[in-house]
Amino acid sequence: MSQQTAQPTRSGGAAWALVITSVAGFMASLDNLVVTTALPSIREDLGGALHDLEWTVSAYTLTFAVLLMTGAALGDRFGRRRLFLTGLTIFTGASAAAAIAPGIDSLIAARAVQGVGAAIMMPLTLTLLTAAVPAAKRGMAYGIWGAVNGLAVASGPLIGGSLTEHISWQWIFWLNVPLGLALIPLARLRLAESHGTGSPLDIPGTLLASGGLFGIVYGLVRGPADGWTAPLVLTGLIAGSALLLAFVIYSTRAKNPMLPMRLFRSRAFSGINAASLLMFLGMFGSIFLLSQYMQGVLGYSPTEAGLRMLPWTGMPMIAAPIAGILSDRIGGRPVVATGLFLQAAGLGYLASVVTVDASYAIQLPGLIASGIGMGLYFAPAANLVMSSVRHSEQGIASGANNALREVGGALGIAIMASIFSAQGGYETGQTFVDGLRPALVTGAAVIAVAGAAALLIPTRRSTQPDKQEPAQALEPIAG
């Protein structure tokens, strides 16, 4: 039986938990792509080659993806609220350090520390939210949480570009500071403490997983810039794959593994994680290229481009809460699958209409379809992840799902940037479109495969948590 304890929460604990975890998740997700549109301004102020500047994006992605499962495991062992507060404090302090960075090297270092903080707090947002919200209302809560996180991922280029254009690039990072300072006391007062299984930390598993993810993610984020045959890129990919294989073998035999491999024997857990990895692969790569297309080819400013992306990036705020309610009533599988197929159709449509002078009106149906599809995915996907495992394992399940999503995002940018470079380039508007079309087709195909993976998830009846563990185990205990 798991060691699952919770401290009392104040009145309105579920609402406070939703606000705190959604805002924290927004901050962590936003910083994935928020810097991309600010790179020219950062280069003008701090110097450095574009190759160096790319590390302001990569450093965050690298530490964030690598340490997600470790952050979840630490939270299970030492207290989820305690580690959430630790991660939030690190993230807020590193954001301030990035804003006042005097040079490119110190900015990259601050971004790496930001990723550490995000990796600790992000997987715990979902477990803390689950602890505070009654089971019957979790679909709606996951919907709002998913909408806010989806908006953050998709609107990163818009927010970064707008702040850079109208204030300064430093405000990309200053934005996090007042939010973090407000959340820290709220989280301390309003969130319930809870733990996982109480098992000792799996040190060998942690080292193997972290080392393997580091090698894989390093190779993926540096491959497009350094070349896929560069020694460090090849070494990272090969060594990372070997370490992850060793992690899988070790985890099948360990007494208390960080990530029990038996979880993947569940069709629900395997299906939703496969769908998540593929969905983020297609989505990240598409947003990365489409935001550049609107600015570099169609001539919009960062703010104008971001506003025109709102039918995609803003739609989850409307669709995700509805999707959460639907998943409570009919189960998550049909909602997730519908959303993925709709997003694939939207990207396929965009691939067919992008030209050097495409009107906004002709792009609009694809943007709307993709936005609705993204909104339908987020809430039910979170619900499926959390309901596919025992209550005591929800922390590490959230960490594993977030890690796979981050790897999928890095893989998407790497693959689609490589396809773009092979088929086109930045030389002219036409060469950009020539590279963009096959990349978007690839993104659409990958997300369609994600939809097929979602269809393999069992019906809701067979994806409920282990009945041997009491459902109230994660609920706050009344004082």
C-alpha cells in the first residue's frame, strides 16, 4: 500500500490549485519557444554568432527535457508541494538572472538553470491539481490546465516578438518574475502536500534516464545547426540511445524503479504516451516554421504574425474546457483521437495553400481546424495519463509523459527543420515555401499517426486507476 498523505487545504482549494498550477505550467511551457523571435535583438545587444544564440533556446530545452522524470521522482519522495516550491523558486530566480545577463554566456547559463526549475515544477503541476480536484470534476480542471499550457506553447513566438518589438527582449524574462513571486506564497498556503510510494530514490535509474535523455535531446537540438554527422551530435544520439536501453533493462529488474516498465504493458498508458510524443513532434515543428513564414515571407511584424496565429493558438482556451467536460461524459479516447485527426487535417490544408503571397483568408480554415484539434487533445490526454496508473504512481507518470512530450518537441523541430533545409531554405520567399510544404505534410502525417495511436487506447471502463488503492488517497484530508 502506498504512503499517501495530504495536509488540509483552505476553502476553495480546488480553485486555487487550478490557478496556481495553470499559471506555473504556463510559465514553464511559454519559455520553450518564447526566445525564438527575440534572437536578432539579443544578438544586437549581447553579440555572438547565431550559432551561439541558438543555445539560448537549446539550453532550456535540454535541461527541461532531461530532468522532468527526476523532478517528478523527487516530488514523490520528498513532497510534491515542497519540490514544486523549490522548482518555482529556481525558475523565478533564473528568469531574473536571464533578464539582467551582461553577456551571451551568462544568458545561456541562466536559461539552463531556468530549465532545471521548470523540470522540477512542471510534472508536479498535474499531480498537485489531481490531489485538489474531486474525481468527478477533473475533466473540466484538466481542460483549463491544458488550454493554458497549449496557449503558452503556441503563443511563445507571439509573446516574445511583441515584448521585444514594443519594450525590450529582457521583458521576455522579467514577465516571469512577478508571476513567480505571487505564486510562491500562494502555493505554500493553498496547496496540499502529498507523497508517492515512499520508496527510496532510484539513483541508478535516475542517472541512466537523465544521461540517456541528455544524449538524445542534445543530438536532436544540435543536429540541424551542427550537422547530423558532427561528432558530438552522433555521440549524443548513439550514447543516449544506449543509456536509455540500459535504463529499460535495468528498470525491468529493479526492486523500486523510478519508472516501472510494467506501466507500458497498459494499452492506455502506452497509447496516450505514444500519441503525446507524436503530437508534440508535429505541433512544435509546425509552429516553429509557420511563425517564421508569416514574418519572413508574408512580411508581418512579430505582433501582426502572432495576432494572425490566434485562431490556432487561442482556440484551445475555448475548446479545451469543452473537451474536458466531454471526456468526463464519454471518455477521453474519442475526444483525443478527434482532436488529433482534426489538427492533422488543418496542417495538411495549410500545406496545400501556403504560397509566397497567400492571403490570410485562405489560411484561416487550416488555422481554426488546427486550433480546435489542439484544444480537444490537451485536457483528455492529461486525464488519460493520470487515470491509466495507480494513484501513487501518478507523479512519475506525469513526469514520463512530460519528458516524452519535450523529446517529441525537440524531435519535431529537428526533423522538420531538416526537411525544410533539404527541400528549400531562407534564400527567397519561394525557397522558403518549397521547404515549408513538405515539412507541414510531414507534421500532418505524424499527427495522424498519433490519432491512430489514440484509437488503440481502451475504453474508459478499462482505464480507471487500480481499485485496490482508495480513490480518496489523493484527495486532501479534511482537518
